[in-house]
Amino acid sequence: MIPTGDATAILPTSSTAPITVIGTAAIRDTFDEVCLQQAINSRQAPGVTDVVLNPDAHLGYGAPVGCVMVSPTHIYPGPVGVDIKCSMSLLQLDLPADAIADRRTRREIISAICQRTPTGAGKGQRSVPKSRNVNRTLGRQLVVQGASADVCQQLGIPSEWADRCEDAFHLGHDDSAEALDIRLATLLEQRHMSNFSDKMAQLGSYGGGNHFGECEVVEVDDNRRAREVAETFGLRDGKVAFLSHCGSRGFGHNLASGQFNALQSKFSRWDIPLPAGDRQLVYAPLGTDEANAYLDDMALGANFATVNHLLINALVLEAFQEVIPGTTGSLVYFISHNIARKEIVNQRPAWVHRKGATRAFPGGHFELRDTPFAQTGHPILLPGNPRDGSAVMVADAGAEKSCYSVNHGAGRVLGRRHAKRVLDQAKIDSELDRRDILSNCRRYPKDEAPAAYKNFEEVLKSVKTAGLASEVARLKARFVIKDASGADD
């Protein structure tokens, strides 16, 4: 890597323009050879015009987690991943921080949430007593319509929350919902979708691994711009908020796995060369039946993920209201970090694949017209870890250099097996206890401990020094909802 600034560099390739790298020298040292090779393979793949490596980058599926990959001519499932539209959302409550100071109160809220939003790789609404019932008919409707007014009404989701979504719904390859309806009917006849009803029963659940729900206290930065932006975002200094991380659950995994299997089979049958020989970098040229099928499947999974997040937030609010009657809440934002979106890059339409990367449009960007964030830029939700907190940021004009993208969090520095082998369970639990951070887990998952992730302050320093985004607020954890099973994304 060749430094071009205090927090930027380029990674040359043998046959294409170089890769843009965002990260201080300390962060660049966290990129191992496999991660860098995946970035090079992705940049040299057919039709790819830009690749950005963000400070949280690490080994991924074909392309690194923490990268942006742009193509005006091809669609790539790998740089979206198996957890289609894995996302972040933030719910702002009207409660002051001292309302949850008492540990017993927090324990009651944890219990109330866990009675509504199950965790675990295979868990769904049937495993908790106070969830919402999602039958097959409603499931078919929501994966086609996303967060439509009718879907929200049936699930008890405030309809105005749809205005606080990066994308409240996704359309098919021809920009119609009809294409999704037709595609879904075809999928439901296929063997890998025989469990459709069971997957719909996972709506309103977190899953496992790095997915979580986290109760926070908001600390708005003490400067004029941050205070003004926070007001637009709906952030309330010193008040309680709730941050969620999850995606499309088993339904998205089924869709992604089906696509990988189908495309890999065709590459093999037609003897098409794979980029760098990597089966995880299969692709489809836009306009082909294969590309259309993938875009439709991605949209179906993304619609599930959108409604899943909104329902979780509605259930979390309901849980707070059960313990602290009269609590009110509003959605700050819902934003994805595993999706391909059609955007304008270098003055032409292209598919921007964000794998563990977050969209970052600054104020005045044309795509934010007629949104609450047209003047400020939209909220960027960056999870760190319970010990060091998380951040809410807003994009600056310099985000153009990273294809209007930033990292999706801290990024792993230890693999899961390595973390389980070398980290000390007693130290992890005692550290959280000293900071008065509670959890629903009897023992906090070792592979999700703060030490398994990169230095969050250095990650944020990279983003700010590179001129991509500015900090608006910190979120300080008060309790965490997690599962100890393997990662979903």
C-alpha cells in the first residue's frame, strides 16, 4: 500500500487502476495478506471500475468484509454476502439516563425484550411468548412490498418509521413489485424454499453471532454543528436509545445460497473462468436472466430485512413500555451495510456493492432530496463494542473519494476460533461488570468480546482524518442482547 495522506492510501494492482484504501498507518497494519488479495481479486474482476477498502476490512466471502465494489455492467452476489441487507437501526426513547440506572430495572427490560425478540441461529417467534404472528400470507406480502403502510399496520409498526429508512422497500430488476411477485411464486416451487413459512416466523428476531440489540445513552458532541445535526436526526442528548444489528435471517441465507449454487453450477457447466479462480466471486452480466434473478432475490431478502428491523424496534419499544409505562420512542434511522444499490458513480449509473460498508451521502446530495436529511446528510450508525461505545456520524463532502461509503463498524481483528482460544472469559465478564454493562448472556461470547475487534478510536480517526464523515454523537452501552452462536454475516 502506498500512502497518499494521513489516513488514505492506494493498493496497486497489476492490470487495473489502484484500490482506494481508507485507514491510518495503524489501521493499514491490520489488513492481512488474504484480505488484500481478496481486494485485488475483486478489483480485477470483470466489469469492476472501483474498489474501496475501509478501515474495518477483513477476510470475507470473495470480497473482503469492509469493502465497496462498483460495476456498471455486472452484479456480484459475493460482495453482498449471505446475510442480504444486514443493517443497523437506532430507536430514540424519551427516557432520561437515570431511568435505567437501577440494575433491576434493566434486568426487567432485558427480560421483556427477550420475551418478544428471540436470539439464536434457528430461533423464531414460536420460541417467545410475546412476539407477533407472521403467517405465510403476510410473509408473502412483506417480502414483495417491504415496509408498506399496510404491512406496517398489520404488524403494529408506526407507518412514519418508513420515512426514516435508507430504503423502505425494494423493487425487482425492472423496477416493479410485480417482478418480485412472479419471482417469489417461482421460488416457492423450489426445494430450497420449502421452509418459507418457518423462515417468515423468524421475523422480529436477531439471530446469532455478531448480531445484537444494545441499550444506549446518547452523548451528543459539544459543538454547534453536531448539536444542529443531532436535532435533525432526532437524537436527544442524555436520553436512552436502542441500537440494533441484524439482517434477513434464514430467508436471506436461503436466497443467497440458492443464487451461489445456481451461478457456480453455470460457471462450471459453461466452463467460464472465475475471477482469480475464486468460486465466491461468481457474477452475472446485467440484463441476463441470471442477473435479473439475483436482483429479484436480493430485493426479496432486503424487504424481509427492512421489516425485520422495524418490527424489532416496535417490539423493543413495547418492552420498555411494559417496564416503564408511558415511554415513547421514534426511529432515528435504518441503514444497510450488505446490499448492492443502483447509484450514479463517475457520472453514470452503476451498481455499488457494499459488503460491510455503509452508505454516506452528505447534505446536498441529490439522492437525499425530499428526505428529512436533505440539508444535513443522513445518519451513519457505526457500532463499536459495548466497552468503547458506538458512534453516530454524518458524511462530509470528502466521502466522494470512497464512493460515498464508510465502514460498517470496528471490524474483526481476531477470527472467531482464535478469539475463543486466546481470550479470557473471566476478564471479559469482569470488564463489562466494572463498567455496569449488563447482558442477557450468562457468559459474554468470547468471539464477540471487545478485544476481538479493531481499536474503535483508531477506526473513527481514520474516517474523520480522511475527510469522509464527522462525529455527531457517542452511544454508551447500558445492556446488550446477544446470542452465543456463530456469526450470520
